[in-house]
Amino acid sequence: MHELGIAAEIQKIVTEALEKNAITTRVILIRLDIGEMRQLVPDALEFCFAGITKGSQLEGAQFEITTISLSGTCEGCGTAAVVNEPPFICPECGSRKLKIEKGFELAVKSFEVADD
């Protein structure tokens, strides 16, 4: 279950930002960009995160996840294309030479803290 390792990394990133900015209120929302190729199960990620953040400023924080589609550019004809599954074939010319450019992201974009 790679969700546990990713949950721990999210916890680390947000906690470091809280400390750096001297924020002492609790986090209520974390915005994430996650590429399709990360193959994360959101429920599993949330479960793991809830388990490792008990008793911290992050306890109870919710995720707002933006899924980044797998996409790239055909090296044959230059067409930009969203692809769904292997084999990755250009919808314009049929080439299998697609340079995948998006879909592997995993980023904490921002977070919100409570007003108290």
C-alpha cells in the first residue's frame, strides 16, 4: 500500500509549512494534484492520513484532489493527446511515439487552516 508512504510525505510537507510560517491553528483542507499514473486510491490515502495525523494539527483535515489526466505529445505529428491506457497511440496519426508529459504529478498545491 503505497498510500501510507504518500500520506506520510503529505504530512511532512504540510507540517514543515506550518512550522515555517508559525501557524498554530488546525488544518481543515489540503489541496492535491495527483496524476492518473500514480494509481492512488483516494479512500486508502485518506484512511492512512487519518491514522498518522491523530493528535496533530492535521487531524480531521480533508483532501480536495484534482486528478491530472495522462497526456502527451506525439513525436511523429505533434498532436497533443489525452490517453487512457496502454498502448499509448496518437489519435491523429496512429503513431506509438507519444512523449508522456502529464499524469505522473503528486503535489500539495495548498492548504487551509481553521479560523480559530
